[in-house]
Amino acid sequence: MQVLRRLPPNRHPDLLVGTEHFDDAGVFRLDDHTALVQTLDFFPPLVDDPFVFGQIAAANALSDVYAMGGTPLTAMNIVGFPDRDLSMDILVDILRGGHERVTAAGAVIVGGHSVRDSEIKYGLSITGRIDPRRILTNSAAKIGDRLVLTKPIGSGVLTTAAKKGLIQPEDLIEAIEVMIHLNRGGRDAMVEVGVHAVTDITGFGLVGHAFEIADGSGVSLRIDAASVPLLPRTLELARQGVVTRANQSTRGHVGNRLHVGDVEPALVDVLCDAQTSGGLLICVPEDRTGDLIASLAKHGTPCRSVIGEVTESDRYAISLT
């Protein structure tokens, strides 16, 4: 974000969504009925199993297209790999995992690029399709909207704990299931019901991505911290100080526009903590909230929790109560 603000803006009559509000993906219009949705993401492994890592990375990249209301079409692999130190079988398994999730999304991998690196990195560049008249962004929230979250929070804490040997492999099973789950069902429900704004919860955590909605929409968001669903053991580990470095980055970015009230500090840490392949945070009109919850249930999202509301803009962009 700090770098993007210092670069010249990209202006083009068919660039419908660029970097102005830090949306999940860019959108470029081809004609009155079709636009491309484009995004990319990659990162080092956060689990030991290479196949599962590939699945998580692919689900994470695909999520940006779903968050815009789009349909993924094609994918390209992005690879950094220490081929002199590790077996190429590991890379094969990573790519197999990515292929499995891309195929599950109904998209196709058309190629990619690899470089020799000192550590493994993997992700994908995704191109999708959307009707330019039906784009969902993070900057159209309306006062009175309810906030609905489609996946529980805690992947950052749990994967960090696993790397430090603080939890057993079985403690990570539910987090892995959540991370590889595609946000397609959330996309389908949003399109079916009609919502105002949405973002997916990834590296800036729930608070950081909620802040982007508030800032882009000119509103404030009130989040009921106790209503936010957490993965098992997340709060217990956070109380021991197990969080990612992104926690402090998020706090620094939001600064004094975050109000935490009397919320437990460890819970605030969790809500600021980075997520990988997190759920969708949806701003839905109050009178459509029940319909959205029902549709999310029908489409099988991991959760469908009402966690707050959109309020008039004030000194705090985000208030945790």
C-alpha cells in the first residue's frame, strides 16, 4: 500500500477497477457485457505437505476473482524453487495441488514461469470473467449494511504455531480444510441475493481488510468481536503470543482509526492477524441478510456469521466492541 500510493495512477477508459481502493483484483472491460478480472498471489509454504500447500495457494489466488463476483477462467503458475537442494518431486506435488484446486474451480492452467530461488515460493496468476455491470468491489458499503463472514479466523495463528512445533498435526486439520475451501459458494450466494460490497480476508487480517472497506466507502464498521468465528485453539495460542508479523503491520496501517474498547488484547491480535485463503467479508443490506445467510448455507460455506454493521463515518474507521 505504501508503495502503490507513490506510483502514478493507471488511467484507461476500460480499466473499471484499478489500485485506487486496494480491491482484490483488477477489472478491464472488453465490451458492454464482458470484462476480465485479473489477480495474482504467491508465498512460501505454510504447511509441510507440498500437495496441500499447492491447494492452499491456488484457493487463495482464486479467491480474489470470487470476491469481485467473477468466474475464474485461466491460471498461470508462479514458482520459485531451490532445485539444487530439494527433490523435484516436491515441486511436482505442489503443482499437482494447485492443479486440483484450479480444476475444481472450473478453470484451466495454461502455463507459468519458474525461477531458481533460495526457498520455495508458489502461487498463481488468475484471469476471470465478469459482467461489467455486476462488479462487486470493496468501496460500495452502505450505512445499515450487515457484515457477514464466510470462513472462521485463525489460520495465521495456527500455521505459525505448527511451524514452531507448538501444536500437533491433527490440530491443523480444520484450518487446512478451511484454507483449501474455494470461495465459489460465497460468490454464488452474493450474486444470487445482491450485496453492496465485499472483500476476502487475507494478509491484512479481518481488521485490515475491513478498514479497506470503510476507507473506500467513506463509512465506519462496527465489529462485534465475540461474534467472529474462530478456528479451534486460535485464542488459546494467541494468548501465548503466537501471531504473525502481519499483526503489527495491520495495526500500524490502521493506526488511530482503530478503536478496541474493552476487547481482550489477544482477541484483538487475532482479528488483526494475517489469514491465508480466508473467507469473504460481505456488506449486505439489512433486509437481505436472512436471504444471504440461507443462500450461503445452501452453497456450503464454512460459516455464515453476522459479525457487525456499517455505520456513519466517524473518527474510528473500525470499532471492535
